Amino acid sequence: MNRTTLDQLKAGERGVVQGYQGEEDLHYRLKELGLVHGTRILVKRFAPLGDPMEVVLRGYSLSIRKQDAAKILVQKDKNDDGK
């Protein structure tokens, strides 16, 4: 299984949200932003100093702090070539 956290994906890589770790209050906030189980996600780019990161999901772009992205479990897309 190719499971990791969102902050570990590189720009251009895709994954599917599998769940969360950490405090429950953050889980609710992430779900309200559309990061629910089964959502496909693309890492678009990182800010010049590496934080925050921009992801694309459900037809919109979202900037998220890497410390929050580290709490999102994703299944890396096995057909992803990083492009």
C-alpha cells in the first residue's frame, strides 16, 4: 500500500484522501474545506519557502499549511508519474 501524508507529496503528484490523524477539531475544518474520504487531490505547487502548499480538489484550488497537510492521510495515485 502506498499510503502517506499530504505534506509528503511533491508538486504534480496526485492522491486520494484516506483519513486524518491528530486532533479532531482539525478533522471537522478539513472536511468543511472538501477534504473528505475518497476525494482526489493534486498537489499543484509550494510557496517559495515551502509553506503553504497549493492543492487542487473538487474543481478549486486550496492553500493549506504543511503542518495541517501532515495530518491528512492520502493514498498516492499508483499511476502518477509526477507530471
